[in-house]
Amino acid sequence: MSFPRYPEYKDSGVEWLGEVPAAWNVKRLRFAAQLNPSKSEVAGESRDTEVSFLPMEAVGDDGTLNLERSRPIAAVESGYTYFREGDVTVAKITPCFENGKGAVMRGLLGGFGFGTTELTVARPREGQTSSEYLHWMFSSSPFRALGEASMYGAGGQKRVPDDFFRDFAIAFPPPAEQTAIAAFLDRETAKIDALVAEQETLIALLKEKRQAVISHAVTKGLNPDAPMKPSGIEWLGDVPAHWRLTPLKYLTAFRSGGTPSKANESFWDGDIPWASAKDMKLEVLDDTEDHITDAAVQSGGADLLPIGSVLVVVRGMILARIFPVTVTSSAIAINQDLKALLPGKTLGPDFLAWYLRGTAAESLTRLDEAGHGTKALRMDAWSSLTVAVPPLKEQLDVVRFIESETKRLDVLNSEAEHAITLLKERRSALISAAVTGQIDVRGLVPAEAA
């Protein structure tokens, strides 16, 4: 849907802003809002009075607030940022600023609140602007981009300076028009957010379907009429009667990883892929972020694994995913966070990898119940995981089926993710166009909102 433009524009005098509607007034933010108002406003309140307390995690990227926390004024009046009902907050530290953290302060306990010092507070000046309009202006991509460019500091401690907020210049429409723009954006972004939510629900369902397809194929087979037998394992249930139930340790050899000396430069930046948990992002590993030399292998700091090895993350931050990867490139080495499974003649590596993907959640749950936690996977216990092994030809059929079905589901998932990207881009463009006067929404909202 296209939107009308204003009948008349003028030069704003602000380089990034360009032309603005003729009736809009260009001013710096400090003339439209009071920044970081003084907490002396609560000096007359009892020190025992409970007020809302907002750490950074209580401020959403979508303008929402978690108001479950409260503290007495005495506990927060020193060392925290003050705000009251109707104020607008914006996170000033990276990456919270770039992510859009900020909100209109509504529903505060007693009408007051304190929170993280990484918030900048803007209080609308009467007759100049409103809380809702300010929030939409702060949510616009030009404001975010210019604020990000003004940041100072290093690394994760970069902040938007107070001077940027005070001196930020933009054109403000008349108050009634601000109300109309805010109402329009409330309505239109709600529609877009609902569409995004639908796509996110679809993605969740596709992921569940994908996992179900894998799990069913590797434990039940492809023939719905095949005779079944009990596996004797609660989570595995019945399996095809002609499949062999065998502990994993009798089907594969296990190899551990290692790390060559970091101090020896001759061991690094070679031609041999060296895998670690950070490389476990895809289902087939063709290359790695780090590489080592033949000298590192000869030193005993790492062992080469053959093509067809199946890699499993056994410790670290992504352990809970237990992500098997079939190596398809040349021989590879791994670090100590991984284990390699080398299947024997009766078990194909691709079937093993899919089997582990389809049953990893169950095997990990069993280990958790045994009290071993998830910081390091006990290979002695995990290697006893029972595998229902079909004949080799049937393994190939199962693998081909899973690859076909997961490819189809992955295409649908990618389409949903692309739709979300386009919707979010439209949302951002709509906000920016409305608050910079590039579209005229006055006739697109009820008269009482205009």
C-alpha cells in the first residue's frame, strides 16, 4: 500500500533530514523534551515507598516493560536512573541501543521508577511533543543510525553521549498531527507484528516437523506396515523387527581431539582443517575457521580423522545441541571439545549422523537424570546409547528420504525467514517515513486521533 505525501515541503536545514512538511518546525530535542529530569521530585516521598525498578533486561526491544520488580526509594535513589509515569527511556549502551531497547514508562508503581544507569530519559515538554510520538521517533532507523555513529568508548562499553540526545535535530509536527502519526504507527505496526508472529509460529512448527521427520525415520523406518518389536527402551519404543539393537560403542570407534601449542606459530595457519564447537553450525562440515599444519599433527598435538567421521560436541556452550557433522572434505583434526565417531562396516556415517540428530534430545535427557549435567558429556555413558540398526541398503533409503524431506522443510523455513526480514524492513521504513514527514497519515486515522 502506498501512502500520500504532504502537499507542500520546505528545506529543513538538516543535512540528513532534507525536506520536511511546510508546517513542521525543526528543533533540537532539548527544546521538545526535558532530558534526564532530577530525582529531587521524589524528595518528599517516604524512603520506604515502593517504586518500580527496571534493570536493563526489564526493558524490551519492542517497547514492552517488565514491571514485576519493585524496591523502596531508599534502596535505589542513589546510583540508579530516575523516571516517572509518561517519561520515555532509551538505552544508550551497545548493543542495547542498536537493538532498539526503550519504552514509554506506563504503569509504574506509585507513578515513579528507577532503573539501570544505561538509560537516557526524555520527558515531553507540554505543547511540544508527546510520549508516544517521542517513542516512535526514538524507534526510527535514522535516529538509531545517527546515535550509533556518535557512540564513544571501546568494545562492549560504547555509549551514545548525552550531547547527541540534547542536540539531535528533527522536524516536529503540530501536536494534533503527532497524535495522528502515533495512532497510525500503533495500528500499522501492530498489523505487521501480527504477520511476523504468524511467520515465527510457522518456523517453530517447521522445526518441530523437521525433528519429527528425522526421529521417526531413524527409529521406525519408512515402511508403515513393517512388523515391529519392542526395543526395551522407553524413549525408543517399538522398532522394526528386522533392525538390530546394538549399543553405540560396538558400532563405532571413538577418537578424542587435542589442541596444538598456541605458542608454536609453525603449527597454525596451515592446510589441515581443525574443528571446534564454533564450526558446528551446519549438518555437513566442508571446512573450518581454524587450520593447522602437518607439523602440528606430527608433534602429536592433534590426530587426523578420515573422511566420513561423525563429530559430536561433548562439552562447551552448545553441548545441549549435540550437533553431529559428517566430514566431507579432506582429513580433519578436532579440538578437545569434540569427539569423533568412526562407524564400522555395518553402520553408514550419514545414517549415524541423522540417528544422533533424531535421538540426541532423548540421550541427553537420560544423562541429565543420571546427574552428570550438561557441561561435559560423559562418553562412557553416552556410548552405551542403543542404536536401532537397519540393513545398509535400508540405511541409504532412510538417509535419502530424510535429506529430501529436510530440504523441502528448510526451503519453507527460509521463505518464512525471508518474509520476516521483509516485514521488519517495511516496519522500519514506515516508522521512519512517518516521523520524518515523508508520508501524510492525517487522513488515514479516525478523526479523534488526528
